[in-house]
Amino acid sequence: MDDTLILDAVRVLLECARAGVAETSNQAPGRTYVSMGTPAHDDCCDGQLVAWWTRIYPSGAFPDPDVRNALCGWGMVAVDVSIEIVRCSPASGINGAPPSVDALEEVARVTNIDARAVWKAVLCCLQERIRAPYRWSAVVRDQVAVDPSGGCVGSRMNVTIGLIDGCECT
């Protein structure tokens, strides 16, 4: 397996998601990057779109983990990938007054547009990648809300991709 195959695969999904969001009425996220692990919500007001792998495991019957004690020849390496988009969430006002209903509903509108765009773009990307010459396998797991925290709110999509894995020991 190429040293950067997994990183490259995560980057492909991230770029597909970015292109999908850029085609909506929302502005493209200001920060787009591959992270090592769950990203910090440091700078979400310009939009932050991040992808990372959460687990890598051998799979002889994708997407199931192969629990045999085999040293070679599983067939695939399965990679769980998360793609997250967050933007600013309205904050409390003076003396702790809650944000307006209009501000909260606007964030819900923007967040739903982002979530749908990421979903569609990643699905289309995966459909392309399961064909030759790539021959990926893919399972869409879910898409969950990223609750308002630290001034950020959004969604996270979780997928598992299967990449052909040859015997690397010989």
C-alpha cells in the first residue's frame, strides 16, 4: 500500500464535500483541511470543513473487520472517515439574553444546507470511486448534528471506505 493512500483517500472525500458546499447559497468554508483526530472548533465563523480517519482495520468481507490472525491477504483495508462542517452559532447577548429566534432559525437553515450538500457530494464521490480504476468499496454510516458548543454548530458525516490492500511483506 502506498504510504499516503489513506491520507489521499480522506483528502478526496474532503475535496468532494468542499466542492458540494461551494455550489450552494452558503459560502465555501474558510478553513478546509485534513486533521489527525477530532478537530478543535477554533475558527468556525468563516466555516470549517475537516475530514479525518477514526479507525483503520483489515477486512476480508467488507465492511466487517477480519478477526483472523492473518499476516497477509485480507483483501482490503477498511477506513472509517468523518467529514465535519461547522459554522458560528449565535451567542448570548448582553446580560445573558438568549439569541433571537430569527438568528437561531437562520443558523438551522445554513446548517441544513451544508449538511445536505456534504451528504450529496460525498455520495456522488463514493459512487465514482467504486468504479474502475479506483475500485473502492464504501458504506455510508450516518450524518449527525454537531451541537452548539464553543460558538460552533454543524454536522458530521461518517463513512467507511474499503481500499485494496496487497501483501506488503514480500
